Amino acid sequence: MKAVVFGGAGVVGSFAVKCLSTINTFSKVIIADVDETKAKQIKKTSDKIDYIKIDVMDNKSLISALKEADIAINCVGPFYKFAPKIINATIAKGINYVDVCDDYDTTEKLLDDYNKKAIDAGVTCIIGLGASPGLTNIIAAFASNQLTTVDSIKVYVTRSIEEEAGGAIPYHMMHCWLGEIPIFKNGRFQKARGLIDGEEYAKFPEPFGQSAVYYFGHPETVTLPRYIKGIKNVCCKGSFFPAEFRDALLQLQSLGLLSEESINVMGQQIKPLDFTARYIDILRKRVISKSKDIPSGGSVMVEVSGKEDSEPKTIRYAGTSHMREGTATPAVVGAKMIVEGDIKKLGVYAPEGCIPPEEFIMNFLGNKGFGDVWFTVTQKMEALS
């Protein structure tokens, strides 16, 4: 089997390439990336790995990278900019597809606009198969299957600003974490202010501990109501560690520095958004220099509440991981399950729409994409009769 990893020289994509090259299922793994220097360094690590230089904005370049491929994994962000072009080329070539898209609006577009094309082409496309979204969706489906009725699902995320991230991350944060974002409340979609509304305190596994979290925009909010029958409430809540970074992002927003409307700076046309995307890394390092004992990585927690028969029950799963491993590993597991025939539904789906959750979770834990994983249940106690 041959796998192509778009963005395979990047932070997340390079780990996906590494994982794929260790799996017997795949005899060839192609890095499809513009960064020739990094790609050739990764290529030296395994005889299975090869490289092709591509321009993801050029359709001919995309098509050439997909020659004789069995599956494509897309790690090129920001996804609101690149995912539609890449999935379109992949479907046109009749090749299965997995990505780690974390933009809620692009997720809806891919689900609505490309599903029929994928069915007609006879391929399976899974979007948003990272840590969050991805693993969180599958855990939500797994927990929901253990309940008779499901009332609410909350996804909690905290991320340390200490760890390395790709250049697309600032654009994603500004695109989906800030401004008006969707929540699903009382059976209908509503709007909330990202990183401002919905404050509560969540207790994450150590070393993160208790943290204030706020609504933010992620695909779980818009996909879980599609697939979990009868659900009334879905939201994502999160923040950064340390909390000062959230405050700084909100200040940048209030100053209008997320605008895509160009301004003239000494004869150069510059978008405030592009400036801010570069400046965020300077800001991140400044906050780190003033803080002590910042843990690396991040944590996710999924809380599913409903009833088992007539009794209320809440199921929680939580774990910690570095973003690189936590995001890439689910995509690799999904790609392996597709080519081995364990996922057979044709079309475009969010992870909870087509992946057998228990089988996936066992595969994922075996690949050690996360550190320790915790499971707790809250239910009413009654005296024995």
C-alpha cells in the first residue's frame, strides 16, 4: 500500500510519515511538501519514505503526487485555505482521504459539498481526524453508545504554549477560537464569543490541573449533532496554559489586528492578520520568559451526560499528549483502518460518522499517541433492596 502525506515535512505531517513507515500495511510513504530540505532529512530515516515537491495551490502538482496512491493524509493548514483543493483532487483521482482539519466552517463545507462526489468516486474521506477534533469525536461516540439517551457532550481542551507548533496554528486560532463561534444549545445552534463566554473550571490531568475554560470554535460542535441522535447540547471549551496568553490574544482582537483588510505600511500592503500570525510567536516566547514551570503538551477531556435506562449518568475520558503525536496518530490509525477494510462507508464523514469507536480506540492506545488515559463514571448511588 502507498500513502501520500500532504505537508509531510511539517510538525504534524512528519510524525504521520514516521508512524506510517513503521506499519507493515504500507510499503511506500510519500512526503508531498514544498520544504525540500526538511523532506530529504526525513527521507533518510527509512527506505520506505520518498519525496515529491509540490505546490498545493496547483492542481496538476496535487494530481502528480497522488500517482498510484491508496490513501492521502492531508496535514496542510490552515485548512480553510487548503483543504477544499486537496480533497477535490484526491476524490477526482479516486483515492481515499484523511485529514486533521480543525476549522468548523470548513468541516461543514467539506461534509456538504463533497459527500456525493466521494460516493460517486467510490472513496472514503474522513475529515478532522486528529486529537481534537478526531479522537474526541470517537470517544464521544463510544461513550454515547453506552447510554440509552444522550443529553450533552462537552469537549475540554487546554494547550501549553511551550510546545512547537506549525505556521498554520496562529491562523487557525484567529479563525476559529476568537470572534463569534457556534455552540449547540437546547437543540439548536447559537452564537457565543470565543474565549470570552461560557466560563467554567475544568480539572485536567496533571500537570495541567484545574483551569478556567471558555467556548471556542471547533468541528465537534457542528458534527456531533449530525450523528448523535437526540442530543440537546454540544460545545467545545478550552484555553491556553498559562492563562496570560489568552488575555493577550483577546487584546490583539480588540485592537483589530485580526483583520484581513490590507493597510499601507511604508509603501507595503500588509494584512493585520498576517502580521499578527507572525507576532504571536514573539508574544508566545515573551509569555514563556516571564513564566515558570510551563508544562509541555496539552490535555483533552470529553464529558458525555445522559441516562442509562432511566438513571442519570456522566462518562468522562481524559488524557495528555504533545500536539504533534496526539494529532498525527489518530490520522494514521484511521488511514490504516481504511486501507485494511475496517472502515467501509463511502462518502465524506466526520470521525464519529463512520469509524467503529471501540476498534479505533484499541488501535489508538496500541500506537501510544497519548500518555496515560483516564476514565471516570458518575452515577446515582442507591441502597440495595
